Amino acid sequence: DTGVSQNPRHKITKRGQNVTFRCDPISEHNRLYWYRQTLGQGPEFLTYFQNEAQLEKSRLLSDRFSAERPKGSFSTLEIQRTEQGDSAMYLCASSSHRSDFTGSEQYFGPGTRLTVT
Amino acid sequence: ELKVEQNPLFLSMQEGKNYTIYCNYSTTSDRLYWYRQDPGKSLESLFVLLSNGAVKQEGRLMASLDTKARLSTLHITAAVHDLSATYFCAVDDGGATNKLIFGTGTLLAVQP
């Protein structure tokens, strides 16, 4: 396995358009995270999946954002009616359960850089 | 709410010099991670610190964790230009999801 992959790597869109990003985690990892990183800042948590269940969403995730993980494998993050403030790097990470059922180290994908014009 | 602070935010240093980056966090956690990020790239894992007193070293970088003081340090020894990057510490929030709370990062520029 080559690690976490994300597509597309770059996306330029006009304000008001919808965009969808995809994340393929490491195959044996059942935990999947989405983070958002704006310029000059550290990544901020958006949402978390355990298998196919979305178990936590940040207050940053407005109702224009929706994420899915059908069948507990790849995940998609959709942003509807994009705004300029959505311009950021969107990072996906995956991890597995530790023996005590807490999370192991998170491995990050290359990210999708979104620019809203 | 867990908050993570790093300092300094920017560090310009000469090759061959030593320096330390500090990471303070506000609530109890026993898992801390250090990542490196090059411009326009994703996060590269450097160290995973899982217990009080943990110390790990890789090359010119050494990280330590003091959970009682809620402090981690990343020490750079005899810096070289290739270490120029942004360094983030991230703390496991200890909740059911183990999401990470990141510091604001330290931009390190090593000058020849």
C-alpha cells in the first residue's frame, strides 16, 4: 500500500460552484479524518469516520459541507455553493485501532488545494 | 477546550547552530506528535511521543514530552539548510475520536 491518496490535488472553482474531493485511506485503516489548513495556520479538524459511520463533526463544518464514507473505504467531502473563504488545503488522514481501541498514529494524504475565485 | 501553542512562530538560524521549539498545551494529554511540512506539501510525521518523559531522536532532531508541565520540545542540533520547513506539534485531544489539535506551526529558515 502506498499510503493515503487524495484527488484531485488541485481544484480551482468559481464562487457558488460545488466541488467534491476524494480520499482513499490506507486499506486496513478503519478511522478516517478530514482537516482543513488555511495559509499560515495549522490544520483544523473537520470530521471523523469510524468505518462508514460519521461520529464527529466540527463546528467549522457548515451545512454547505457534507462528507460520506460509503462501505467504510474511500471518503468524499463535498462543498456546495463555494465561497472564497473555503479556499484552503483539505487534508485527509487515516489510522487504525490500537490494542486498547484508541486511535493509532494518523497518516496524512497529500491534500487537495482548493482555490475559489 | 484543548489549545496548543508553539513558539517561536518564526525562527531564522544559521547553519551549525542549536535551537529549541516549544509546544505548550492546555489540558491533559499523553500523546503528542511532531510533523514537518514543506511549502505546498502535506505533513510528514517526525515523532510520536506517547508517555511522560518520552524522548526520541532522529538525526539532528530530538523531541521530548513532559505531560506534567504540558510541554514538548523539539531540539535542533547543528542545523543544516535541509531542515528549513514548517514544524507543527499536534496533541491528541483524548476523546473518543482521537482527533488532533495542531499548534500554529514554527517556520524554520536555516541560513548558510
